[in-house]
Amino acid sequence: MARHKEVKNVMEDYVWELLPEVMKKYPHACKCDTCLADIAALALKSLTPKYVVRTNGEIISKTLDLPQFTVSVLMELTKAVEAVLKHPKHENNA
Ligand SMILES: [Zn+2]
């Protein structure tokens, strides 16, 4: 059955959008796919999800970019970067 509606956590978009900003402050941090995905996942765990329903392919206008909201995403991302820096998972796979 084809689904025409999609439930999406827009928080994911924010995390990925703000991640490069946070990584700029950590030039020595590993930026491999494993670490970046790990950082995003960790940050998302601590952030309240914001779900929207959208029709296939529809672009959701970003109505959530309140300053305080951005600040909490940046804060959780910073914590996540530091956690991953201390215990990078990629070493297990290398
Ligand atoms: Zn890595």
C-alpha cells in the first residue's frame, strides 16, 4: 500500500542543518559518517521530537526556528559532539 502521507520529525532537519555550525567549533573532531550520524542520534534523543504530517514530497516551511529552539538544538549538539569525541564508535569498525 502506497502511503501518500508521511510522518516526519522535523527536529531531524534542524539537527542536520545546525550540525556543521557546531562542528566548526571542533576542527579536530572526526567527521566521518559514523561519528556525524552518532552525534545527530544522540542530540535527537535529548530533544523533544516535533512531528508533522506531510504529503509526499511536500516541503514543510520552517516555522520552528525560534531563537530559543535553535539554542537548545545547538546545546544538545554540543553535548553530543563532546560525548562522541570521548567515545568514538568508528574505532570499533576500523
Ligand atoms: Zn569517526
